[in-house]
Amino acid sequence: MDDAFKPSRRAFLRGSAAVAAAGLAGAAYANGPDPLITELQDWASYTGVGVDETPYGMPISFESHVVRRNVEWLTASPISSINFTPIHALDGTITPQGCAFERHHSGAIELSKPDYRLMINGLVDQPLVFTYEDLERFPRENHVYFCECAANTGMEWAGAQLNGVQFTHGMIHNMEYTGVPLRTLLKEAGAEVSRDKWVYVEGADASSNGRSIPMEKALDDVLVAFKANGEALRMEHGYPVRLVVPGWEGNMWVKWLRRIEVTDMAVESREETSKYTDVYADGTARKWTWEMDAKSVITSPSPQMPITHGTGPLVISGLAWSGHGRITRVDVSKDGGITWETARLGKQGDTKALTRFYLDMDWDGAPMLLQSRAMDETGYVQPTKAQLREKRGENSVYHNNCIQTWYVNAEGIAENVEVS
Amino acid sequence: MSKSPNILWPALGGTALVLGAAFGLMNRDYAGDRIEALETRVEAVSAQASSAAEQAEAEAARAAALEQQVAEVQAAASVMAKGGSVTAPAPHRDGRYGLGRAAYAEEIAAWDVDVLPDGRGLPEGSGDVWTGEEVFVEQCASCHGDFAEGVDNWPVLAGGFDTLADKDPVKTVGSYWPYLSTVYDYVHRSMPFGGAGTLSADETYAIVAYILYSNDMVEDDFVLSRDTFMDVEMHNAEGFVVDDRPELEYAEWRAEPCMENCKEEVEITMRSVFLVETPPEGGSNSVMNEAAVDGLPSFTSEGPSFIPAAAPTPAAAPAPVATPAAASEDDAMLKQGEKVFRKCAACHAVGEGAKNKVGPQLNGIMGRTMGSVDGFSYSDGFVEANAAGKVWTPEEMAAFLAKPKTYMKGTKMAFAGLRKDEDLAAITAYLQSFAE
């Protein structure tokens, strides 16, 4: 079959493109004047909804499919589970809070500002307790950062699994945070800040999900945040206060932050031993793999975003990010990595934040193997799946930042595949 | 560092070199100072320039041009700064702000209970294997199995030795956990699921001793305490290395990537295992993808080898639907009840299609005979209550939920109880709202 088509491949491509274009002619190409234009529409005649109707707005009903989704069989209970950001349907870089993924180890809790307390203790001159109001009196900063679960794309170690970028890459969000630098609070308590010290951070929820952070990072860019995208954090993201650990795995971004302890060694809590460690082919495991390496993915076209408009102008769009700094370049391949073109960045990338990229093309209706490849300011190039497996084997769960492939067929339908 | 300031520097000659060096050295904490220094410098430059202007028009023009160029460099610098955290570092203060208050010793004792790998933080107390088994069966086995082998999808806590090099390693306390402190600390603070923080030190020591026993790591006469803690050897204590990606991966993966003819031919070797439907009401349904890779083209630099005749059909695109408006009269009470039910939801389901989980499904529980859900295996207390024909009334329910263990001796329900009367009232109302 393969050979039969080879001699006349080009001719065949042209033929099929013409067919596709004819078949997909939509309303805009309709024969004759469009009644949406020529006839008076209800919405252009009657009045709309008043300003007293919606004190806090939800997206319009037509967008109600753009929601977080979970996969029931992934975990034993939805209370210790994960859902996924609908990144296929978003553009730009900021993730609205209402559809930003959630990962809880024992459910999202409702903790009010009056009930909120934050303790700093351990190797400090003076152990302190802060209220929520106290935190708002320290000088604060604004930063946009991505938060990616270490298990994002984790299933794909075993090959192409779930058919949708929401499910393969949706354990990520990107928000503008307002908060107090952790170093300010450490200083307030007179913490010992030599490089061999650690900061153990713990949440107020039942999982008491604690993590150890080396002092150098704690003094660098970690934020004790209380606002995201301009408004209070959502319950599911740690209202009223969460930790923001830029560029590092999401599990360290402790929600409902209640305690900061300065210690002389890592606590080696469950979340940094049993979980969030990476087992390699020979059975040894890497620990303290905190940084999220450079990664990118095409969000459209993708399995949930097929090409429905036929041939002609097509916008390929995607996201790139790196826990080591800024994204400097993204390349896109349409043939599974044989040839690459440099994509256009939506705007200059922020450090440790999502960067949007676009490749504008004319689609001739030929199948494509779409891939994207990110580079960050350290010169690191996003690896292929084969490169990752060669280094680490396949028994890992976390830190899969491989190049993703979508097979787009002649009808514009995209599927998650693995290629040679 | 972005490109644009680099492009500007050569045009600026001497001044640019100075400014360029300033940017090159710029560091996060001092960027604000640098920018101020630059501003002073611009003022100096423009002051000079305007005095020159009084003397000669030509020089004035040059000064204006210079000023503009300096402004451009500054703009570029601030664009650069916006990308990082240099824009507006929060001011430092040498002294303290005097915010917060001193923590009380009792407060620290209540919250600072973590245990370090060397055993610091372990409380007084002890527990033996057999006591541990009893507590485990009562409080943990419903999810983790009588022998810590894990029920259904719940975590396995024992076994899995010699599997770490397999494709699906079984990572348990025995096969994987490097520190015993972690087991004590995690069980004490985070388990049982839905009743975290309720285990005493003695109970925790006993459970941990039992988990070790289930993993063949101690004998059945073992007693765990602060004193015996360091005697236990963890199987995988030596199994971890600190992140070595910088040496093993980054060093190699920082090369300029290939852009053309990077491979001869590319074939699709695997298709998505699960096709996913995304129903408008949320969640997702996945089905196995039966399609084979056979009918798919391979790719060369010429493009795809052929266009498949019959392309696979897509999963139906979800049709957007309007959200129904929800409102009812006893809303507040039910809302509160719904909230309280989160404490139960780890083990119980209610509502349409509710199934038995760790505990029985609770549809139509009010007025129902105790212990009567089909296919659920109750403890003896409930079996007897069922035989005696006892029925769930709001009063009985409140008494049970306030103190499950007191109300029903030997119950399997590992739940400490609801303390607040309003929570009891709310949960009863909430449960009442679910019919059979």
C-alpha cells in the first residue's frame, strides 16, 4: 500500500486537499446572503442581562465545556486525586483560577482568614505566630509563575496513553501571584540562614503535606502568596495563603500554609521519599529532583482541538516553560522531528512562567506529525522521549518533559502517538 | 539576557559601554540601585548636553540624540527587568517589622510534631506488633488490607521487594522507604485517611511495628519506641542518590539542536491507548483505542508516504449545554450538610448511582434498618442491630455520629466523631435529602 502511493504522492496530496476544502465549506461560504446578517436577530432587538444579575460572573454557557476534568480510574478516591487544566481551549499564558488544575492529598479545605495562623519556629531567635492581617502588612511583590505537578505527563513514560493535551499536559497552571518574600518572614523571626539549613513547610489540611526546601532557595524567590490573578486564592489552591516555589515541582507549593520550621537537615517526609522521587532502570532512585526542566507542547491542533476548517491558513499554538528561567526559543516540526522551524513567541517569556508560541502556516491537507521543542536561557534543549528513556529507563513517574507528538490526519483529526 | 539591549550598545559608544557593563553585572537584589544610578547618570549626561547646547547648536543636537539613546537603553533595561523579579523587589529592612507575636511553647508543641531521620522529634511511648495488628485491622485494614497488602486501588504498604528495577515497581514501606522516621511521622499526622491526627503515640508505635512485621523486617516480639528506633534497618536506605541531572543530562542537552534532516524516516510506533470523551457535565470517559498503527503513513523530509484512505473517526465533540440554575429553600442547612459530608466522603457515597466504598452507600439511610445495605459486610454490632430491627432515626444518627465507637462497640467505622451540634443537625438533614 505504501509503495502504491509513492510515485504520485504530490498529485495525490493536491487532489485530497481540493476534496477536503469542498467538503468543509462552512456557513461563511454559503451560497447567498447570510440570514445572520440580513435578518434582524433577537439579540440586536431585545435587551440583554442587567448589571444586577451576576455579581460574580462565570464564563458564558457556550464555554461550559472548558472545565477541569478528572479521570476516575487514576486514583482510589477523588479526595486524594488530581484534575486537569483545559489547556487545549485556553490561549495567552494566564490560567483563570476557576479552571486551574487541583491536586489534593486529602481534599480541599475551607479555612477562613480569621481562623488562619502561620507559625515560624525551629532554628530562629524568636518563634512567631502571624495572623492573616499581619502578612498583609509586610512589603509584597507581584510575579507570574507556572506551577507544574511533577507527575504531569507521567503516564506517558509507558507510551502514548490518554488522547488529549488536557490529560497529558494539564497538570499545570500559570498565575500572577501577590505575596511576601519568604526571606522577609525568616528575617523577622531571626532565622539561621546558612546554606546548610533547611526550611520545612507544612499545610493545615489533614494530609499535613510537608516538604523540605534548602535555605538557598528559601532566600531566593519563594513567596508566601495570598492573591492570584488579582483576587484571593481559590479554596482549592490554598486559600487564604499558599507557598509559591518558582520553577520547582508543584508538590512543594504547600497550600493552606500553616508552619515554617528552620531545620538543620531535610525532614525526609513521605512526599520527598515515598513520592516525588524518581526510580531509574536499575532500581535506584533520584531524590531532591526539584526543578522542572524545560518543556513545551502544542495545544492546538491537538486531540481535543481538531482542525475543522479544512485547508488554508492554520494557527499552530502551544505553551513552553522552564523551571530554570526564561524560554528563549521554541521550534516546531510537522514531520515528526526531521525538519524544524522556529516558532514565534506571543511575547517575550517571563522567567519560570508559561510562554505562548505560534506557528502560522498554510495547511495543504497532508497528514502531519506535530512536535514542539523548547529551549531555555541556560541553553537546555527539551529532550525526546528516547533521550529521556535512555537516561532514566521507563519505571519513573515524575519529571517527564519529553517532546510530545500529535498525528494529524488528512481530516484534521489529531491523536496522541509515539514515533520512532 | 534578551537581545535588544545588546543591539543598542554599539550605537552608544563610550556611554553605552559603561551602561552595558552595568547591565551585565546587574544582579537581582541590586537592580533597583543600578537603575537609580543610571538615572543619575542620564541627568548628568543631559545636564552636560544642555550646557553644550548654549555654546553650539550642533552639539545640542548630538546631546539630544544621546539622551534619546540613553532613554532607549533604559527602556530596554526595564523591559528586561520586567521578565524577572528585578522590577520591584520588596524593600529590605535591617531591623524587624515587629509584626506577629511570640509563639507559646504549647502552640509549638501542638504543631511541631515532625520527626527527623535521626529520630529527633519522637515522643515518649511504645507499641508492640500484636497491639499494632489489632489497631491496624480496626483502623487501617479497610483500605490497606489486613496484611497491609492494599485493597483495590488503595496504597500497598508491604512487600514489593526486588521489584524496583521492574517497569512497574511496587514501592512500599518495606521495598522503598529509606527512613523509619517517615513511617512514624506520616501515620501519626496523616492517617487514617479521614481521621488524621487522632492516633496516640502508643498506637502509632504499635502500628508502625506491625507494618515493619508485615514487611518481614522485625520479629513478632518486637516493641518499637524511641530506644529501639535506631535498631531497625530499612531495606532501601542506600537506594537514593541526590539529583544528578546537572551532570548526567544538562551537560549533554545544552547543545544547539538539529534543524534539518535530523532523521531519515519517522514511523508511528504506538497510538494513544485510551480515547477520551469529555461529557458536558464534567469528568471524562475513556475507552480503549482499538486502532492499529498499520494503516498510518511514515514520514520523510518529502512529507508523508501516503494519505490513508479511511481515516479513523474522532470521538464525538462535546456539545456545550447551559448550566441549570440551582436553588432551593432549605439551602443553607443542606449546604452546610454537604460541607460536613466531606468528612465522610472518603468512605461513603450518596446520590444517584452511589456504591459501597469503604463504608456502605447512604441513600435513604434515614428510616432504614441499621446494617441493611446489600453486599456490604458489617461488623458484628451492626449485624446484631439489624437482626433486632433497629432503625436509623435522626436521634440515633446524631448519637452514632457524635461518638461512633461508643455508640457501636467494635464498629469498623474508623471515624472519630462530629463534635459540633450544628454539624450533627446539618448532616442528618443532608442525609435525609437522599431517598432510596
